[in-house]
Amino acid sequence: MNEREERIASDIAEAVKEYEALLWEQVERNDRMLARTAEAKAHSGKRIIGLCPGDGIGPVLMREVHRVLDVLLKEELSSGAVEFRTIEGFTLKERLAAGKTVPDDVLEQMKGCDCLLKGPTTTPNASMGVTDFESANVFLRKAFDLYANVRPVKIPEKGIDWVFFRENTEGEYALGSRGAAIGDALRVDYKVTTYGGTERIARAAFDYAERTGLRRVSVVTKANIMKKTDGSFLRLAKKIAEEYPDVETDSWFVDIMAANLVNEELRKDFHVFLLPNLYGDILTDEAAQIQGGVGTAGSANLGDDYAIFEAIHGSAPRMVEEGIEEHANPASLLQAASMMLTHDGFAEKGRQLEEAIAAADAKLGSAMTGTAEGGTCTEFSDEVLRGLEVL
Ligand code: IPM
Ligand code: MG
């Protein structure tokens, strides 16, 4: 063997060893999911909401959303029924200094809360001197086992009322930072689908469709190509569908579904979407764009005993570099806050906020261009407060 072949042989041996370990880890994770019986979390009666402003435009967005929430939860905050806790040490700089995507003390602060409202976080990359640094979002979704990523998109005047149930812990994301590198010749990433992981997201979607009367679930995969993973996801989803005779179920491949979402005739008839992780990531950006931009849709990451509510867009470092972060659109983080209120038992306030966002968007949405000439974050949240009749 020459030097190159020796290196490749050693990389392959290493990758095979690592692969075996990965497979065992995933089998054990599946077993834990199947063995799990949801136990009610001990609750102090007080709701502690952790606020993570995040990076880039995050702090500006959070400042405005916090202002709106202070108004909506005025009584609960003064009676002590709700407490906001700002999570410290979670900026990109602090995470890089700690050498961890979520430093241990930050994770401890988060665990002390009942849920988090989170701004966008930047994933460190090679230009910051690190590679294989996992995204904080992905880390937190796994750490709190937040398996359902729920993303509503509504455009009433176009008859669109969609809710995406994106599987949030598996697929390409499960081992995204742990692929194999074989010399300079080959790179392999892994995609993971488990029985337990598919079953729980499918039930979440079908339960929701049944409960809300949105009686159609469309399962989206690429099972014609990804035969093992998507094949299993689709088969199991169809099996679970049989337990919900009142819910209509159909299945689509992700490429044609991407086209369907811009087909004005067809798209009105879709309601609940059930998708593996990466397709959910991609189609929800498309859907949000159809609604008015990725800055307009909120996202809930739900597990059995924790939840994180966040904007679906990124931290937009470009806007900060150009000094125009005050022009960021807070609609997505506001939507996330509205979902959080509903989830936390304040459904009426959640609905009021959703209405106020829609009204502000109708008035100012087109001016929120994310440029120096566009509307500002404060103008938008002022409009939301006006809608709530408190300004
Ligand atoms: C999202 C984002 C994240 C994802 C990124 C920031 C890791 O795009 O929440 O959709 O890919 O899930
Ligand atoms: Mg995304």
C-alpha cells in the first residue's frame, strides 16, 4: 500500500468503528423512546419563561417582543404567576469562548425554566475558526427531545390554512456533525429514521388534525429514493393513519409538494403536513415566503415536557454588519410568542396577539423590507400594541 492507500484504509477502519457505535446509540435511543411513558412534570404553579435574545438581529427583535409580552402578561407578571428570566452567556462570542454550542451553565439556566422563547442563533463556521460545531438549535432540540416542530402558515384571503408537523430530532440532523471523512476521496453523512421517532411525530400530527377539525394530513417524503428511511417513515405514517378514520390521509414526494405549494388551485386543499426533518426545514421556508417572507412565521419545538418557541429565520448577520438591525421584522418572533402564550394556557392572549400581528402585517408588512429605507422593528411592534389597544 502506498501512503495514500494507507491513510484511506485507516480512515475506513476508523469510520467503521464509529459507525457501529452510532448504530448502537440510535437503537438505544429508539428503545428509550418506545419505553417512555409521559410523566407529568412537577409544576410549581409558576410559569418561568426563559428569554434567549440570540445573535445578530436577535437582541433587537427580543427587545420589542419582550415589550409586547410585558403588556399582554401585565397581571400575571405582577402577581408572580409568570416570570421572565433572561438566559445569560448564550451569545456567539460566549459560546465560542466556552468552546461549546450551548455551555453547561447556560443549559442549566434553561433547565430551570418551563419553556424558552428564543431568538436566532448563529452557527459558528470555519471562518470563525471552528468546524463541526453543532447548531445551537439542533443541540437544544435534541437535549430537550423536542420532537415536534410545529409551524403554522395562514393567508386567509388566499384560503391558506396550513400547519407543518416537522420531525425535529432525526433525519439528516441526527448525526449531522458526525459524518465520515475518508482521506480526500470521500465524505459520507448519515440519515436516521427510527420507529419511535416516526411514531410520535405522526401521532402528534394526526391528533392535531383530529382535534382541530383540520381533517387532512399530507405525508411528504422522498420514499422513492430514500427507501430505508423515508420508506419506513411513510409506511408507519400510513399505519398510524388507520387509527384516525375521520382524518383523510394522502402522501406526496417532496419535490412535487414544493411545486404544489405555489399552485394556487391545489394548495388551498392542504391542511396538516407531516414530514421528516430536512423536508420540513425546506418546505416551511417556502411556505413562510408565500405568507410574506421567512420573517413572518413562528415555530414551536414541542416535546413531552419542554418547549422552545422561536423565529424560523436566521440571525441575519449581514443586517448587523450594515448597521440596519433596527429594520428587522419582529413578526416571526412575535408569532412564536403567540404560540407560546397558547401553549402556556393563555390561549385568548395568544389569539389576540395573532390578530394584532396580522393587522400590523396588513398595514406595514410590505414596508418591512429589511433595508435602511424599510419600516423598523419598533414601528411594527408599536402597531401590534396599537392593535392590542394599549398604545
Ligand atoms: C430552522 C433553521 C434551523 C434548521 C437551522 C438554524 C439549524 O433553518 O429552524 O428551520 O435547519 O432547522
Ligand atoms: Mg430552516
